[in-house]
Amino acid sequence: MSANRPLAAEEVVATAGEREVLEAFVDYYRQVLVGKLAGLSDDDVRCRLVPSRTTLIGLVKHAAAVERGWFHHHLAQRPREQIDANSRGDDASWEVAADETIADVVAEYEMACTESRRIAARMAIDDTVPHPHLGRVSLRWTYVHMIEEMARHAGHADILREQIDGATGD
């Protein structure tokens, strides 16, 4: 590593408090996932290169549903019926309508992330909420889970992007 290069966002918080580190990594992976669509056409991002429903644009659409599920539904305790779009992260969350563009899906994801940040900002890291299968979950656990989820999907996106045009990296 060169001592002269600027620090990446996740490096800036290397000695910060726990919450700042967790938030920086969640945001880093959010950005990486969206960045995988940069410079590609709507046809490129819809290309199915694996047997599953996984496409680059589908990954971002699914990530928006996951944000809404963990932050909007579980942490904010909103009933799913009061959330405007998919909040389950299920098979349907990967489906992108034929008329939805990259800009549409990215805007949906960014709106979901903005609301997630707003919800999290009202909570302490140790605050917990009821969860139907886990008993209770904390904001801390949710951040760690989201890092795991987004990092896994960023890896999927890395492979798909490399198959489309050879691009690698963040």
C-alpha cells in the first residue's frame, strides 16, 4: 500500500467507534453493489449468466427488498402491508419489470437505503426489536447481517460483471 494514496471510506474509520465502523462497511457494500452496474446497458444488466434468477440488476432489486425487510419492517416494526415494495427478500424480490431501467432500480435502492439510515439513526447500537424466528435482534446484529448479505451479493456481482465485460475490482 502506498502511503500517498487517499484512504478509502472503510479505511478512514479504521480506528473509529464500533457504530461508525459498521455503518461505513454497510455503506461501502451498498456502493459497491450499485457500482457494478456503472457503464453497462439495460440489456447487459439483465443478462442471465447463471442458472438462477441472479442478474446484476436483480441483485440491486433484491438488495432493496432486503433493506426494507431488515430496517423498515423489523427494526422500524412497520407491517409489510405499509411498505411500498417487496420487503421479504424472496424469489419475487429478484424480478425486475421490463419497463424498469437501471436508473429506476438504483433510485429504488437508494431510497430504501436512505430510509434505512434514517431508521438506524434513531436507534442505539444495542437497541433490540422482536423477531419472529430469532427472538430479538439488535441494530448491531442487523448491521453485521447486512454486511454479510451485501458482501456476498457484491461477490456475486463481481463475477457477473467480469463475465459481461471483464471489469473487476470495486
